[in-house]
Amino acid sequence: MIPVPGYEGRRVAVFGLGRSGITAARALKAGGAVPILWDDGVSGRLQAQAEGFLVEDLTTADWSGFAALVLSPGAPLTHPKPHWTVDRAREAGVPVVGDVELFARALDALPQGRRPKVVAITGTNGKSTTTALIGWVLQQAGLTVYVGGNIGIGVLALPEPTPDAVYVIEVSSYQLDLTTGFAPDVAILTNVSPDHLDRHGGMEGYVAAKRRIFQSQGPDGVALIGVDEDWGRRTLNSLEDRTGRVTTVMTNVIAIGGGRRGGVAPEAIAERLSAARAKLFAEGKFLSLEATDGELTGDAIALADLSAARSLPGRHNAQNAAFAYAAARALGVSHDAAVRGLLSFPGLAHRMEAVGHIGPVRFINDSKATNADAARQALASYPSVFWIAGGKPKDGGIDDLTDLFPRVARAYLIGEAAEAFATTLGDTPHVISKTMDAAVAAAAADAASAGGDQIVLLSPACASFDQYPDFEARGEAFRAAALSLGAAPETVR
């Protein structure tokens, strides 16, 4: 746990007692604060009382006595309308913060020589894979690494800081909305597409929340920005006046020289590039990284052949690899160590995860694809798939995926979205399976009948909440269904 100083002996209101809320309360208490907890749900309040916390109805509390309100990221800050605790806090002049801001303040309180490094990752898609991949690469390079935040362990539940540590944390737009002084050493924006618009009042508000990851970085900070989309390019333009280093990552690239796409091999840099360029490479400094399926290039230097990395298929994973490579190099990891880490990455559960095979039929769990843009990345990675999709639909459904329908050998539709998806698929072969078990069984049989190497892909393009508590449970249901048919689990790659 990371104790949060600065509130010694002062009352701090904590609303929302899920993972981040209860962890924040523990960290505040460890730092000497007097957290006052409340949740609309009885179970959360009972858990807090069982841990010995003060539980007080914040609807009747004297807010003038609070030093801060720590708000759960699940409670709205601004839209569709502010949560009632936010209104009460603002009326009393009480600042509203979140767990990531508390984390930032805990690190800022340390003497300069004792502060660890922080890599923070946000974006609409790819942030969890990028977070896990960066953590893996740094660990393989021998660094002390703690991974958490919006993925896995809450950020304040991570081990206490030591000077040699690196925190690699995924941060959501909800968490960033609650930050003011969060200044990661390396800040990453993977990409931006419409998501959570109801919570941010539209696209402008959503993007503004994402951009907050860069707002407090100093001159030594490194910003890595995906610029495939217009919103990424606008974000880049908004940082034109900053003094810190900015590196762009793109996948929409063309040939730039010899080889498949070109670039100077690292071993030939001294011969073919100037001493100044060679020095920048040695220091891990780049203006631009280009990533396509199987290849990574930076400033016309051929950095890595990713075709051997089975856990990083597709152009989107090449982009994830580019972010991981650039982050590792920015933290002093050598080129060779960074590439070795990329190639040895075992993959992230529920994101393009190979869970098993029956002969030449492979089962790919992409349950984390909770919107169409995320599902696009998976569909684009294979020439032909037996596609399991559906769940609780999001705005637009799968309308934006029609260009990839020729890759769908047959679709198996589950959950609330099944009927609407069937209409969108039109003449593309499909069946309404309703349940995961039925979809996996039918897809496996059809894939086996097709002969040869085939892919059964769960990439729902939907939220999971109609049938499952979260995407993890949905992915595990897919895994269990495949194994029940006799699929042999995939070995470690």
C-alpha cells in the first residue's frame, strides 16, 4: 500500500466503496487522515465498518469539515449531471479528487532522490495490452516494476515507493478527470474513438479528459501519442508549446527505404547516420515510431521484426509494441533488451488470447473488445474467422465494421445485440446462438468442417453486462466452453 500524506488529522470524505474507494480509504488512513466513508449500497458500508472505518451518511454530514472528497471513478463528475456528493463538495469549497491524484500527491511528497518513475497509459483501445506489455518488457530488463491502476491492482494498493521502482499504470478517462497534478515521467495516449460520451458530455469532453494525462508533465516528461486518428493529431497540435519530449506513433505508413518497409538496421547506424542521430538512438529519443503488422521502425531505423511474436498479431499490436518500445527506451532500457522483451511477451488475458485448439482450429478470446473499434483490431488480424459477437450493445453497434464482413466465414450472435447485429450483417452468414455455450459449439463444428487452419474468435463489440458481470467473466465462459469441447490449452509461447 502507498500511504497518502498531506491530510494528517483531517477528515476526508470517501464516496464509492468499490476497489478504488476502499483502497483510497486505507491509503489515507495509513497516511494519518481520518477518512469518512459512504456508499449508496449497504454491502459496501458493511465492509467498511468491518474494517474499522468511520461510516457516516454524507447526505447529512457537515461538509465544511472535510479537507477533500475522494470520488469513485464510477460516480459522474460532470455528466449527465454531477453526482450529489460533487454538488455538496463544491458548495462547501471542498476539492474533489480521485485515487490517481492521491497517488501523484504521495509521490510528490517524497524527496527528489527517492521518487520512482511512473509510466501512465490511457486511450480508447489498446491501453490494457500496452500497460501489460510495458510492464513485461521492463521486468525482463531487470527493473523493479509494479503494474496496476485501471488494470488489475488499484494504484494505491501497489507496494510503497522505492527509488529504483517503476510504476506502470493504466488510467481511464474517469480517473483522469479527477486529476490536477498527476505528472507521469512517460505519458501515453494510444488512440481515441467515441466511448463513454454520456459521462463526458460528448467527444470534446472525452478527449479533454484523455489529454489531462499530459497536463502536468515537466520539461523532462516524455509524451507518446498515437496519431492515426484526427483526435490524436489534434492532441499533438495542442502540445506544440510544451518543453518536454513528444514522440508520435502511427500505423498508417508507407515504404521508406530498403527492406520490407525500410530503415537502417541498428548495427549499421554508426556507418549510415550522423553521430548526432546515433547519439539520439542510443539515448532512446525518437520523433516518430511507425508500426505495421510485423514491423517496427523509428526515425527511419528498423527497430524490430515482430513476426515471431505470436502474442502480438496485427497492426494494432504493432502499435502497442511501439509504445512499449519507446517507453522502455525512455527509461534507459537498451535497444536489444527492449526488443527481447517484446518478442517474449506471453499475451494479455481476454485480449487476442489464444486459449486452446482442437487440431488446426484455434480459439481466440478477445472478450475485452467491448466496442466496435476494438473488435476491428481482432477481425483485421485474421483472413477468415468464425466470429462470436454480441452482448449489451453500444451506440452504432457494428455498423462501422461492414468493410471487414468479407473476413467473417460465419457469425454467431449472443446477448441483447443479437437481433440488431443480425440485421447489420445482412447477407454475411450468421446465426443467432443466444448463449456462449451454443455459439462456441456451433462455431467449433463449422470451423472443423471447413478444414485446415481456422480461427474461432470471440470479439463481442459489446459490453458484457447483459449476461456477465464483466468482460473477464465472459472471456472465462468462452474459455470453459472451448475446453469442454476438448480443446487443448495453449502452451506458454
